[in-house]
Amino acid sequence: MSFFGARNAAAQDVVAIAAGGPAQSNASGGDSSFAADEDFNGGGDNQVSTTTINLAQPGANAAPMAVYQHARAGAFTYTIPGLTAGDQYTVLLHFAETYFTAAGDRKFDVAINGTTVLTNFDIYATVGANAALLETFTATANSAGDIVVTFTLGAVNQPVVSGIEIRGTSSACGAVPSAPTGLTAATSSSSAIALSWTAVTPPADCTITSYNVYRSTTSGFTPSSSNLISSGSTATSYFSTGLAASTTYYYIVEALDTEGASVPSSQVSAETAGTACSTAPSAPTGVTAAATSPNSIGLSWTAVTPPSNCTISSYRVYGSTTNGFSPSSGNLIASGVAGTTYSNTGLTASTTYYYVIEAVDAAGPSTASTQVSAITPASTSTEIVAIAAGGPAQSNANGGDASFVADEYFNGGGNNGQVTAAINLTQPGTNAAPMGVYQNGRVGASTYTIPGLAPGAQYAVLLHFAETYFTAAGNREFNVAINGTSVLTNLDVYATVGLDAALVESFTATANSSGQIVIAFTGGAENQPLIMGIEIRGAASACTLLPSAAPSGLTASASSPSIMSLAWTGVTPPPNCAVKYNLYASTVNGFSPSSSTLVASGLTSTSFSNTGLAASTTYYYAVEAVDADGASAPSTEASAETHPATSCISIPTTAPGGLAASPSTSTTIGLSWTPITSPANCTNVTYNVYGSTTSGFTPSVNNEIAVGLTGTEFFNTGLAPSSTYYYIVQAADEDGVSVEFSGQENATPLAPPTVLTAAASSPNEIDLTFPASTAAAPVIYNVFRSTTSPFTPSGSNQVGSTKSNFYNDVVLTASTTYYYTVQASGPSGTTTVGGPVNATTLSLAPNTPPFWDASNLPATPSGDLITIKFLNRTNGQYPDSQVYWSIDIGGVTTTNSIAAQPTLAMPANASGRIYFYLGAVNQNTNNYWDFLEYTLGATFMNMNSTRVDAFGLKYAFQLSCSDGTDIAIGETGGSFAESRASFFQRYINAVPADFQTLAQLQAPYRIVSPSAGGFDTGGAYQTYYNDWIEQLWAVNGITIPLAIPNGDGLGSYPDLSAAIYRHVGAVAGTFNANGTLANQALWGNPSAFYQTAPASYYAQFLHANAINAQQYAFPYDDAGGYSADVSCTNPKTLLVAIGW
């Protein structure tokens, strides 16, 4: 317990405690200095706030502001000892609400010596957020000389207190001080040693009057008047002088008050230096100068080894614009420099500066170093080239100093492999590259030769690094040289900025006579070099290089009898060059591009529409990249045939009519409309549906809830009951999308049902909704189905089970009537929820295959276990030739498109992942890809869809087995129907701001998981779950090691991990001491999950868009049975639907 001296004769601070925090001085304001947290039992330290606290309410009694930025939280008690039994004291309690932002979010009780003084105390309701609140009471010390202040739970959430003061009347000092601590001794010279120690906190009603210092040359000496060297001083330091050189001295300190002296401190010792310094140091070496901006130059040098008996006290920096200058007081720009670096600022752009350095010790300065120089760059320095080393091109649309081109101009090394961890961009500041640059890299000894620069011109070179693999200093150390001059020796990125953190090192370099800057990365003390990005900045100069390669990926596709659409992949321009494109065409295969075949020149985009062509004619195309130095070689030729003269050449000119919207269930609205009359020769008419909760909305890809519908009805599922939705429909054909839209219609889903209801939402789906059971949890709802009525529920007709009060039956046949009964089973027995009820699936549009199309499935070959069929469900966005699957079986990888191979037979005893790709087989961050996981035994199959890493594209699978299993897992039919942009926008609209970035880091290709989007160690949101975790600890009396940040370390505690991500389980007694659920009924009601922050809203959204809300969105999503797992014996077929 810490005590403080008197404030005045009438009232003094006996104690002032900074609850949940360190000691706080009142040197910058506050009624008193506060001791570090003490005298408590229970609770935990609250999250530290850095927000400014409003101190208006306490007035002159306000504590130092930092007291309110810490707090103790939970249920806890402070027992203040050392008081006079029976005496009255004033108790001041300091509060601040730094977390909740509304009245009623936190209410708790406070008692002093067993008497309640505050009931359901609500700080926010009294003074608001981030504002100090002082409550003052009078209390009598009990017979033990204690005052006991108890903080207990009230109506909601946990107690919190920031500071406690006890004030009493003044009385005489009655105790000696405690011994001084923190005593240190440091050699200052051959005849002096410096001492310092921590000030002693005085006992109650006392003041530290002075300190005694004792010295001896004998270790373990006893302090006495014969070895007392200082007394009467109140300072906490002492300079012991007049000592012998090279001698060890021992010291002890005592504290004194009016009651007497403390016991002695612990003994410390130090040895004086040898003979006095008499030799000036040698000149500094390794001096370098590099411009860091048009107005600054950075200097560095190697530390000088001091002469015998000497210490280098500082360095002097001299500078001039005159080559060969002599250092003097007239050109001294810095003295007393303690380190080995210096930044000279306030300089003139495009100017050469010269520097020398001197080292200084007690005998004087050294001779000057060798002169070095640097030229400040022009004030209009521009980006010449930015290279993403070891990786693909990276845009700075979502942040970064520039867009980076794909890796080029390198020799040696290899790609490091992409990581998904969020990178801390603090160190580079405004020079940080896009995050994706640091998630790739070139590893190993390598050289980058940057061409196309002006010989003799000076450029800024920015090197971007990150350590994404090793987790300790010293594991990777390497060297870097620019144009043959070493600029970094044994660079250790981890030791400089830590794991998954960006580091930028900047240099100035002069282009050689060939107009090149050569950057070499070589091995150092340990492991291989790793570079993530290279930037060259400077004044633009003439283009001297041809485009580095021919354009690639040229495609030609006819859109009418007279129009051909061309597209190609652009070429990365050489440094100081701008690239344009020339397009050539001919009706002769293998033609040579020439002026006679030139169709268009100077194109700045990578697409072109060639018009005025002849119908039913094949055209051949080539494209060249052109810059100021000339043209590249022509691309590979592409060709296509224009449509016949009788083909569709008109987009629909009218909008669909007769749009009607009506509720189907409490979560579904049915839409229907009148088909349009198709334009001449147009037969492939489809419809797009747009939806919003706002009347008068504008249709866009962000609200396109269904694309490419071939019929004239659609059921919008997954809606909120009793909310109004607005709809518009648009037509399209093979020539394009109509510019005409239907009128807007709206409908409101029904109220939640009071009886079992069944409603069809597609040709393969009927959705059941029913009232939740009131029986004791956990309740399982078992679903039974038949095509005849009446029927008796049994194991043979049970089609599924769920813990939610809805069920999606998605493996049905079109135009078929089905009957359903639902039973609830729980601890109290089995009851019938409802049934039989019936619904008829919708009919299929003409020439439209069913969603689960099992036609043309070959028989499983002998020796194999199951046959898979891959289904293109991208709504016409990708042809079968651009929808790919890939699988590794026994070390052999098979990759194919649906067009080339739509089915695959798989053997027993195999496991792994099946990958899916759209457009190209590539796992870059700017490509659509995803995977599912499988295990095949001798006679069984286990499967799951997983979103633990990211959401890349929509997919679902239907597994059929001989044991009667016929089940589908994955995204809902409604999710498959809508556009990708609409799905991403719905995610952004559904989640808090912290989670919205997950859909923006790699937009529009992926929604990354929280662990890859800043919620893990080192990320921007690493403390997101901390308060919640601590609350679980406090309420349930458990502590699991390594539990923060964000549940890291909970791998052995699935119940606890799942409870944290779903935000359930705060009630006392919910968990056992080992982190398991005390009552598994907690998982029995999924409608109780995700009710308030913090929670994994990423997981919540993906569950809401999954068939029967089954999804794998975090590692322990299977706790309670909510993951997307399915298994069976004797599997027969697996249908995999790949969406967009």
C-alpha cells in the first residue's frame, strides 16, 4: 500500500490508487499523484484508452487524466489497510466510461464496508462517454483499520473504476520509511561514480526528509558513521568523486523521516575507469550520404572504436557546397551527435553537398573523415518504375504510393510464395507500397538491372522489404549493393520492424553509362535475401527502349454480323516510356502486319470494337505494342467469324411488363412478369432482376439479385420478415442488355409463421418455416418428406434435421408436389411441430437443365469409389471452357475445364482439396478461385465447404450415397442467382466497418477472412475481442493462456473459441474451468448467436447465405454442429455447382 503526504491541515490523501493502471504523476495536472494499482482482489485490467477525458465534473478534485484512461473491470474488492480504527475518512471514487456509447449499456453496484452506496450506477447516463465522474462518500475504518470498497454486477455488464482516494485528517508521522529500491551505480570516469535510486513513498502522515549514502571498498559492509559519505540531501541521485582509478566501490542508501531511518537498501557496486583519456580518436570511416528528398540528405557512418581509457562522447558533422572544403566553425552543421546517423534538412533541390565527420572524446576531436557527397533530386521527381518483386502487378486503388508492375528486370532468385497475413505499413508511412507488394517477394541471391534511364542522372531508389516467414532476430541477414557500392550490410528486417511489417530503405543512385541502375541482393550472415518491391524515382527522360514483349491474351469474338470485339493483355511500359497499341486485321490466316492491314493505331486501351465487317466471314487479328522507340513484335494471331446476316443484331427494345410481387413466406417474395417479344432473329432472351429496400432506387450491378433468368418468375429468399422490398426487371438477349427497365413493384414478407408452412422457391427447392419450440434446449427439428399423403414419419423418409426454425430442401425434382412433417426432439421428448403440409416445385423453363443436372453421368469405373460431375452455374458470365477444376490424387494433379472434361472418377483412400477457377488457373489475389475439402476411405466419403481462409466464389455440392444420403451443402440458390457485385455489396451493407475492409483488400476477387484482414496479431484490429474475452474470464472464473489477441491460442478449446466468435456465453457458470461448455444447450438456439459486438460478422454473413445456414467460416465452426460437413457410406455421385 502506498501513502502520500498531507495536502493541507484539514484533509490529506492517505492513499490515491490508479485502478487497473500504472502510477500517475500530477506534475501536469490533477489533485494528487496516484500510486500503481494495489490492495485489490478480483477483476482485471480494462483496455487502455488514449482518448482525451473531459475533466469538468470533478473540477478541482479531478485526478490526472491518465488515471481515467485505465481502469479495473469485473467483480472485485479494494481493501485499504493502515488506517486508524474508528476514524472517519473521505472516500473519493473516480469513474469514466471509455467503451460503451449509450445509456444502459453498463450498470453496476458499489458498497463501502458492506453498505451499498451506488445501485445500478450508469456512468454514461450521468456524464456521457470519455468524461470523468467523481462520487464522494464518508466512511469509518473498521476494527482492523481497513476501508473495504466492493464493486459488484448490477443490471447489465461489468463494474469499472479508474481511481480510489482515501482522505483523512492530519496526524503525526509514526513509522520509519521502507528501504530505497532501484539503486544503481555507473562509472563516470577514473575518479567518479554516479548513483541513482527510486524515491521512497512515505508512510502515512510522513514525509521523506533526506537520504544517507554509504560507501566502502569491502563488499557486504555495514553502514555506519565511518563510511557515511552523504546525508541531509532529498535528491535521489549522488555523484561520488575523488575515487581511485580501477577500483571497485560498494554503496548503500537509507531513507529518513521524522520517525527515523529505514533499513539499508540492497548493495550495488561499480569500478572506476583506468587512467584518464589522453588520445584523440581516429577519423570515422564508412561515411555515406544519400538524398532522401529534394530538401534533405541522410548521412551515416561506422561507429569509431575509442582509444584506451576513452569513450567516444559525440560526433561533429561539417557540410559545404564546395568540393574539398576544410572543416571549421563556419561550416559546422551539427555537434554533440550521439549516434552514427544524421539528417541534413532545409537543402536546395538539384544541388551537390559535401560532408566530413569528426569523432570526439575527452582528449579532443579526431581528424576529419574522407569527404562524401550527394545530390538532392529535382523537386519535380516522378515515378519512373515500381516493380512488385516476385509477384504480380499490384494496383494502388485501395492504398499505396504507386501502382506496381509485375516482376521484371531480374536475374536469379525465385518467387517467395504469397502470404495472406495483413502487413503493418507504419514504418514506410506515405511511401508504403500497396499491401499486396509485401505479400509476395523474390528470395535468394538476385540482381535487378533497371534500364531506360538517363546516363549520369541521379535517381531515388526505394527498396521495400518485409519479413513474412522468420519470427526472431538473426534468422535472416543479407546484403544489398547499388551499382557495385554496398548500401546495406547484414540487413535484418525482423530486428528492425518485426514480423509482417513493411520496411522501406531509400538511397540515391546515378545511372551508369548504359542508362542502368543495378541492384544486387547477396547472402549475408544468415539465410537468403528477400526483396518485395523496387521503386525508381527521378526526372523523366527520353524513351530509349522498345516494349519489353508483344501483347498477349489476344481474343476475338463476334457480337453481330458486322462487329468484332477484340481484347488483349497490356504490356508493361519500359522506364520513361508510354505504351500504345496498333491493331491489324486480315481475312488471310498467318498474314504479316503492315500499313495495308492496320485497323487502328495509337490505342491507349486494351480493347477495340471493329465494325463494318462482312457477315459470315472469318477475320484474323494481331496487335503490337508501340512506344517512342518503336514497336514490339506482333502478338499471337486470334480469329473469329462474324455472325450470319440472319443472326440477332438488336438488344431488347422494350422492358418486361406485368411485374408482380407477392410474399410467399416470412423470408421470401415471389416475382413474376410478362415475357417480352424478342427482336428479329433473337432467341436467347433472359431477364435480370434488381432489388432494394429503398423505393425509387437505381438498378446497378450492386443490387442485381438475379442474372440471366430464362423464365419469367423468381423467388427472392433470405429476406427479413415484415420489411418492404422493391423490384425492377430488365431483359437481355444474345446481342446485349436492354436499356429499358420495368416499372417498380414492392412487397413485404409475411410475419413469422405460427404454423408449419411450405413454399417453393425454384424448380429444385421448397423452403419450410415453422414456429420455434418452447421446449427446453437443445431442440433438434427432424424433417420428413414424401410424395404421397398421408405418410408416417420414419427413418426412411427423414430428409434432414436442423436447430433453426427453417429448412431448405434443395434436391427436388421440378413440377413435383412434396408433403412434409416436422418433429421437435429434445430432453423433454418428441413432439410434432406441424404437417403434413405440401408445396409444388416450380417448372423448368424450356431447354433449361435442372440446377442439379445429373444427366450424362457415366458409371463409376471398377476400382473407383465415386464419380463427380462439375456444373457451370455462372449465369452465362463464363463459358464452360473458362470454368476449371483441379485435384491432386496420390501426388498427381489433374486440371481441366468443364468443356474439356465435365466428370471425374475418384479412387478410394484419397484426400485433399478440389480447386475451382474462373477465367484462368491462377491463385493470385486478382483471380477468382476457391476450394472444397474431401476424404475418401475404402467405403465412405467425408466432405466440407470451407470459408476459413476466404470467400472466393460461390459453390455448392450434392452428395448421393447408397445409404440413402442425398444432401446439398454450399451457397443458397438465391446467392447463385445474383451478380457477384451484388453479393459483395450485401456483405458490406451487412457488417460493421471493421469487417467491411475484408471485402475491399482484394476486391472484387475475394472476401478475406478476419485472420487475413487485420484481426490477428500485429493487425489493425488485433484487440477487437480483448474486452469480451476478459469479460468471459471474469464472469466464468477461467483463464486460458495465450487467449488474446482475438482468441489466438484457443486451438485446444473449441467451445470457448466458438463462443467468442459467435458472441455467446457471458452468463456465469457457462464454462467449465478448462474452457468447455458446462451446458451444451448453449448451442441449441442459433438465433441467439451474433446478437452484439464483438462477433465474427464475416461468419454471420456467410452462414446467412448458406443452405440451411451450414458453413465453415472459422476454425471451430463445428462446435455445436454448424459447419458445412457431410459424410456417408458407399458414395455414388457428387454434383459440384460452380458459381460466380
